[in-house]
Amino acid sequence: RLEIGTASATLRLKLIVMILLLIATAVAGYTALIYLLRKRHDEFLDTTPYPKNAAECHQFTSRYIYGDFNFIAVKSLEFGLFKTYAIPSISKILYSTRELVDRVGRRYDDTDLLIREFLEHEPTAPRAKAAIDRMNYIHSQYKISNEDYLYVLSVFIVEPIRWVERYGFRNPHDKERYAMHLRWQIIGEKMGISDIFESYAETERYLDAFEE
């Protein structure tokens, strides 16, 4: 019995050691993979020039929103959208439509689907263009000031950057700030918004001043 007990204890010890080795190997492999992916992404940021058009800025923003900061960036857009509801001129229109009173779920899903179409595809792509055209048609039914359009556009430019600055594992690169601004500038122009600011810094200042 003593020999059986000793053999059983030895077997359990070997199993524990094997499991610990497997866990250690998995952790080491995962760490190495993350290091290589981050190194490759850092090289992309360091060597790729600042974007000049829709296709190039899509390279940066798609990596940013759906790669490095998928959860944080998406949540920043969701909560950023909520912020716009606190603006009296915006909330007045939203309340008059009853969409956020009687059809909250559908209204949220419709907005999410439209925004995803021109985030997951470059702004000049057919699906993005169709989503922007649909949004323009919906907005044309209401009297919305250019200032309110500018504010909402500023939220979508600035919030994904600010949330990553607060909660991300690294700070956004200047090229990512530039690309985020350029992407939404292109979308804003397709929406007919005028007086769009020429830089991320100007947009951020406008956002803060508007909310004050």
C-alpha cells in the first residue's frame, strides 16, 4: 500500500509539473506573439508616412479601432454618442422623433449599423458611401445646425483618442491622431458639413469649448 501511495503521489506530481510547464510555455508563447505583433505595428507607425487620402487613413484607423484598441475605441464611440444627447438642441430633435422613447433598441442598432459601414470600409468605398447617403437623407428631414454637426463630428474624432490616452496600453501615435481627424473630415465633407477644422488640436479645442 505504501508503494502504491508513493507511486500515486509521484504520478500526481509529474502531472502537476507537466501542467505548469504547459502553462509557462503558453504564457511565454503568448508574450512573444504580442511582442512581435506590437513590434510590427510600431514599425508600421514609424515607417509609414502620414496619410494623405481616404485609403491611407483607413489603414491607420482600422488598425486602431479594430486592432490595437478594439474594446476601448468602440466603447468610446458608444459613450461619445450618449454625450451628444446632452446638448439641448440635439436632444430636442431626438425627443421630437420619439426614436429614443418608443424605439430605443431599433434606433441604437440602426445608428450602429450605419457607423460601422463607414468605419469598416474606407470613406470612398461603395458601402461607406451608401451608408453616408442614407444618413444624409435621414438628417435632411430635420433642421440641424452646422454647429451641432461639427460638435458630433468632433466627438467621433476626439473620444477614441482620449479614451486610449486614459485606458490604453500605449498612447496614440501622432499619425493615428492625424488619420482619425482626416477620416472624419472626409466623412464630414460628404455630409455637407462646413467649417471643419483642419487639425486634430483645433477639433479638440472646439469640442471642449462647445461642451462648456
